[in-house]
Amino acid sequence: MKFDIAKFPRHDIFCIDFKSYYASVECVIRGLDPLNAYLVVVGDLSRRGSVVLAASPRMKKEYGIKTGSRHYEIPQLPHIHVVEARMQTYLDYSMQVPRIINRYGPVECISIYSVDELFYVYDSHNLFGDKWTVAKSIQDSIKFELGLPIAIGMGQNYFQAKSCLDCIAKNSVESNYIAEVTYETFPTKMWHFPIRDCWGVGRRMDRNLNRLGIYTIGDLANANIAKMRSRFGVIGEQLVLHARGIDFTDPYYRPELKHHAIIQKGHGSGITLLRNYYAAEVITALLDQVDEVARRARAVKTAGRTISLAIGYSDDVGGGGFSKSRTIASPTNLTQKIFAVCKELYYENADIGRPVRNIHVSLTNLTNDDIVQLDLFEDDTKDRKLASTIDDIRKRFGIGSVFWARSLTDGGTVLDRSKKIGGHKA
């Protein structure tokens, strides 16, 4: 299938990304050059097995330390700075960037993609010059005001801009980390990259495509769209279009979110425990997860009938685990009712003597909370009012303001998690 690219809409879209964001912020705070310093950010300095959240470019290049490495893998050398993550600080820096971009165009042209990445639709506003001039100006402004280095990928749609950033701009030292692709140059600049570098292709899809003889973005671009759609559904067709640099996303579209149009399929909460948990400790940690699931359900006025529990055992005993669910007669969003079912599932299926490292609880088969049927044999009106009051207190004073007394015993996780953002220290 051939497309006439002359008929496709063309925009000037920037995909802006900080280089080694967390590490760069820590360098700036310490008066170090983010591009030349040796600095690593870990989740928890007190744990040798703590994961590396970010590493400066020098650490990646010279020592092979990158996101996902472990604390114990970092060389203990005097010139290497190992610091603990401060998520609130990173968020504070991140929030300043849209304000800087806003000087170059309206808020409607800015789309936040993650804490360290955003899209900006310039579309030749011509207020500050051509796109290359504006890109360099944005880069200089962020460097001057925040001290942070950024890379900018430019394209004529979202996919081109993101792909250009990830595959070209981040490594383009000679062009000061700014690069551009268009419909015409996409094949020559992008098709030689491995398929795993294609935005939207994960490990599983990478393996699936490799089995079909597809190893590069160019291979994917030349694949038969009909066969790809037959094999992978609409995602298969979209992958081929993306590999050709085609993305029909309207950069100015902002969906009008209405409550009745949002379909919530379920609520879940899980945790990877910092050590092996046994017996009663598992039940305590389980209660904390159940309480979070129930809170999320009540927050959007939903209740559910199907309760699921997944347990993962420690690698010390070979890993493994189980996942079981049970559907109850009446929908609920009360902690104690969900907890009772989860305890049943645990004791019925768990090997009690094996240490646990992962717990996940979910509530599905949802209905609106306001149409939950009353139980003739059990009036839970008081429990519902109590839960609502607890939710109100937590909204005002935080998750750690009210919690189950059991969470103070060994195995409790709620207090530690209440002090974190995204699972890491604030």
C-alpha cells in the first residue's frame, strides 16, 4: 500500500527531553557540569541492592552504569557521586519547563509526556524566528535558567519528533543535541535503526517481529500492512505506518473528558517488598494494598464484585507464585470486605512457609457506588460513612494521617509509602 505524503498534514513539532534528568538536577544543585560529572542517583542509599534511577552521561559511557543498574555495581571511587533520589525536587524543576516554553507559544501547544519530556507544537509562529532558531533559543533558555541540558527532536508529526529525539538528537553532539526528520528524510535517517528503538515497540513485540524476519525500522516499514493487521490487529497496521513516519494524531486535539464517557475497568495496587515477608507480615502488607484499592474505588464512586490477589515468592526460593480471583454476590468498596476475601484466597492457595516479595490486589467487575444493592441481612451504612470520613481526612492531611493500627506492626508499608512519590523518597 502506497501513500501520497504530499497530502499529509505537516507540523513543526518539538520533542524536548532532559539528558539524564534526575542526575542532571543533582549535578546542578551541587554546582557540577551535568555532561561531565560522574554522578549516580539511587532509590535508597541504605540498600546495596537499590536500583539506579539515573546516571550522568559520563557514568554511562565510561562505567556502563545506567538506569536499572544496582547500587552495588557502582565503582567506589572518590570522583563518583552517589546520591539518593529526591522526587519532589525533580518535580519542582520539571514544572518550571512548561513556563519557559510558554513564552514561545500558547499553553495549547504544549503537551506533557512525562516528568522529563514534553511536546511543543511550534508550527512556524514566526514570532521568534524559524524552528531551528527557536529550538536553539529554548535550549539556551533552559540551560541558562535551570542549568539543565536538553535534547530536541523535530518532526512533522508526533512520531517523527519522538523518534528523532530518541534515535538521533540524544546522540548528536555535533549539532548540539538538536536534530530533525521529515517525511522525505525519515527513510534515510531512521530505517537503519533496530526495531527495538521504534517508539511503541517493547520487548515482547520486538521478539514477535523478529520471528517474522523484521529486525529494523526499515524492515517494518516495508512489511505488508494487511498481514500485519491480520497478525496483530490495528496495532500491527499502526506500527507499519509509524515505521514509514506516518502519524495521524492531531497535535491540537484535546479530548473533552466527561464523567459518563470515562470507563473505569478496575482498580489495582501492588508492591515489591524490600525484603522477604513471612506469614503475618504478608497479611499486614496485604491489608495496606487492599486499603489503597478500596480508597481508589471510593474516590471515583465505584464498587466491584471480582477481587483478585497475586502473590510472588522470593527468588531466594525459586520465585513463582499464584494469581487467584473470586466474585462475590454484592459489589463493595469497603476495605474489610475486600480484605476478608483476599485472606481467604491467600490461605487457600499460598505456600505459607515460602517468603513473599510481591503482592498485588485488584477490584474489577465494577458498578456505580450509588446503585449498590442493600443487603437485607447486613447493614453496612455505618461502615460506608466511616470510610467516607477517613477518605475526607486523608484528602486534607495525606494518606499517612489515618491508617489501620496493624500497619504499625512488622510488615506495615503504608507509613513508608506515604513519604514517597512514585515509590521513591520525596
